[in-house]
Amino acid sequence: MSGLRLAVVSRRFWPHADEPELWLGDLVGAMRELGARPTVVTAQWKSNWPTQAVYREVPLVRVPHTSPGGWGTLLYMRRLARWLREHRDQFDAVLVSRLRLDAYAAIGALGSSGLPIVVRAEGAGEMGDAAWLGSSTFGGRIRRRVFAASAIAVGSDVVRNELLELGAPESRVRCLPAGAAPPNHSWDAPNETEAHDASAVRRNRKQAARQSVSEACSDLLTNHDDPVFLYVGRLHRANNLTTLLRAWQHVAQRWPRAWLWFVGDGPERSTLFQRVKEAGLRQQTFMPGSFDDVDDFFEAADVLLCPARAADASPTIRRALAAGLPILASDVAGHRELLSDGGGELVSTRDAAAWAEAMLRLADNVALRADYSAAACIAASEFTLDRSAEQHLALFESLLKSPLP
């Protein structure tokens, strides 16, 4: 919808961002390219951060959130609500990331204004919004308000079903998958031959990407033929990283020149690092932290690892498919949905031996990785970032014409 003035609300955003917020940054950029006029409204986590900035040509407004603890969160919610009310005439619609405190504040501030407010649920299982709504101290109160949004966007049937079990109105839930764009290059719905060509392009780009990654972090310098396994996401117990590390011990013994990169941050970082040291894996395992742009990591790696115990149709997997990166993922519903057309393998979630076997199979077999890469390129054409942006804008257009029941 050309010219749509859209407030995009997310408590966390660059430079404090997890997987959903990184994807949200891609989405607002794609919507801007389609003619919309998004403005991101987020938290000012540090007092020396500017209250206004520009992120990839999209205006960014920061609402103060510099006091720690629950009182600081309450002040932020009040300030966010006040800002939205004061600037209500500058927007045609509102998109809120996560069904949590931002959504509660936004709907409280603008629910009677007539503006369409779409809340987007993120995550599945114990780390997802549905679990948070079901277990939070004020979850029931927040749930009643966010379920009154104009529409509830979800990325997969997994999340949809979780929300319906909590009582979300089925008529307002819309599945809008989180599409991805290929890093630094693109193709349009490739056939098998074109997909293998794209896979060849990926192989040619790998060394350049590894050089770029090593310039950002010298510990990540590797040879072109060294197998690199990549994890991108939050370092949290729900992501089953202990099982992954047990499997990695066997792989590292077989492949002394193989590498495992944990890209991300989270509460399990120090525990994970200690286990890496105790296992004697420090020379082959690196934890460089979080990055705003992870495209080079997807191009530099040979295999993406997604071991979570429960998962949505992850934006990380979609980005890996778009990059032609082979994937090993835990055998859970969200991952089955994404890998149904190829691009990788599903692995028994808590079986470290099965993970080690799958990792070794891909480390040993370059041809198999190439086949998965080609399949990933084809699968990715179904989940493009442009399509996601078009679907979101179409939803807003329909809500402006006729609200959902």
C-alpha cells in the first residue's frame, strides 16, 4: 500500500536485538521499498543514545527506558503510550512486535482511536509469546487486551495453534510467514538448474565471506575447505545447546580443522563458555557475540545448526535457505514445516549421537552439502522478504477498509 504511514513498535531493536527484531528490521526496509512510510518506535536503553536516528533509511524514535527493574518498565510503558497518543495523527496504522508489554501499552493508548493495530506473535514453545502470556504474573490481563487487537499475525501454524489454545479469536489470527532475502545477491523462483547455479555462486562467495567475518573478529579466520558449523540465535537453555555441544565433541575429534560458531548472546553464555573450556574445545569453538548483520556468517558457514526443543518457522532458517546454506534442525513442528521441501535434515532433538552423526555426514560429504544448498535455494523462493512485506501491507489495507470481526 503506497504511502501507508506505519508506526512499528518494538521494545527491543537495533542495537539490542534478537532474531525477531533483526527480521523486523528487514521487514520495515522492505515495506519502505514498496512505498510505505514506516517509523520504528523502540526503547532508549541508555541515556546517551539519541532519541531519534535512522536505521536503513527508516526513521527511528527511542522512548526513554533507562531505569532498571519493574518500575523502569512501567515508566517506559507510560511514556510509550503517551508518545503514541501525542503522535496518533502522524500514522495510519500500527504494527507491534511481540504480544507483550509494548502491545499492552499500544492498544491501551490507541485501541479506541480507530487506527488498525496489528500485533505480531514471535517464537514458539517455552520462549514464545504464547508461553509468556500463559505464565506471566499479569499474563491474563495482558492476554485479554492484546487479543482485542485488530489482527494477530503469526509466522506459522505452530504459533497459531498455541494462541488459539489460549483463547485468541480465530477470526483475527493471520498467518504471515517471515520471509527472507538472499544475502548480497538474489534469484527469482529458481528451477533446479538455476538453483545449482546459485549453489555454485555460494561456493565462490564463501571465501570472501570468511575473509569479511575474520576482519570483524580475528578468531574466526579459517581456511576455505575447513567445515564451519554455525548457530545463530539466543544462548538460552530452551535452544538445546548442551545437546549440541555434546555432539560437537565427537565432530571436533574427527575433524580437528572443523569449527563451531555461536553467533548471539543470552543468559546461557557464561555457562556454555565454561562447558566449552571443560570439554577442551576452545580452539575450535567461538562465541563472537551478536551482530546487526549476519549475512556474511550465512555465506561463510557450511551448515546451520538449529537444535531448539520447540520452534516457530524461524526467520533464521528462512534466511539460511535464502543463502543456500544447508541446515540441520531439531525434529519439531516448526522445523518440519520449513524443511518439507528439502534444504537439510531433521535430527532427533535430544539425541547427541544423532546430531554428531548428521554433522559428520555433512562435514564428510561436500556433494551432499551442494545438493542441500540447491534445494534450499528452491525452497527459499516460497518465503521471500518482499512477499512478507506485501502480505503485511495488504493486511493493513484490508483493515483500513473493513475491520475483522
